[in-house]
Amino acid sequence: MADLELYEQDTAPFTTGETRAIFDYEAAVHGSGLRDCFDAFTIEHVRWHETEFGQDATRDMLREHGKMLNAWYLAMDGLLGDILTCTSDVTRYSTAAARYVKAAAADYHQTRQDFEHVTTVWALALLTGGADADYPPPTRTVNYPMQTLTTEQ
């Protein structure tokens, strides 16, 4: 469970309804173990899986991870709707809720991008006949002083 006090810093605390919406989201994503399934999801893990279980089983595993991302998306979508109606002004989020939603969405999108990158690298390696697919590394930001793309957030 996220430390909700971080999101309430220098602003009004979460309402009871907002807290309930966050608990429901956390239960669906973190409490269910769904989020944990992506912690070790790397190209090395997928290649190991292919070596141990074969291409068909690996393809099935990738599909299952895709279904998990869909469940995460649905939980995120539910959070967006549930937490919005918890404010006194239903056309916007409270400051604390907006902070929480922003962090939760960033986690989801980062995980989805990582999944898509790993899946693409694995699929391209199959097409090229080797483990070294001709695909760039995942980049997150631009380091302007060094004039480079970086994987750091």
C-alpha cells in the first residue's frame, strides 16, 4: 500500500470516498499480486523462459502478461472514475487525489512501455534468428547537458 500521507503533503487529506477508491485500486493491482508479476519482467527473463519452456509457452506467457496489463488498465480506469466523484467539485480531482492518480498512472504506463519493449525485442529476435534483435534500448528522458537519451526517469 502506498504511503498516502505523501500525497496529502501541504494540502487537504483524502476524503473517505477517495480513500475507498484508492484502497480498491491498490487491492486490484498490488494486493492481487498483479503488479509483482512485472517486477522481474525483462528480456533476459523472457529468453530464459523460452529456453526452459519453448516459444509456444513463451508466447502464451506474453499473452497472459498482456491480459494482466488489461486488468491493470481497467483498475486504473475505475480509479479515475471513482476518485473523481469523491470531491466536492465533481469536475476535478482534489490535490491529493491528483497526485496519487498521477503516480499510479506513471507506474502503469512505465510498466506497459517496458512490457511492449521486451515483447518487441523478443519478437524481433525470432525474426532475425538470434538473441540480438536490432532494436534500440528503452529510453525515458533526454539528458540535455550530456546530449544523450537515458533510461533514467
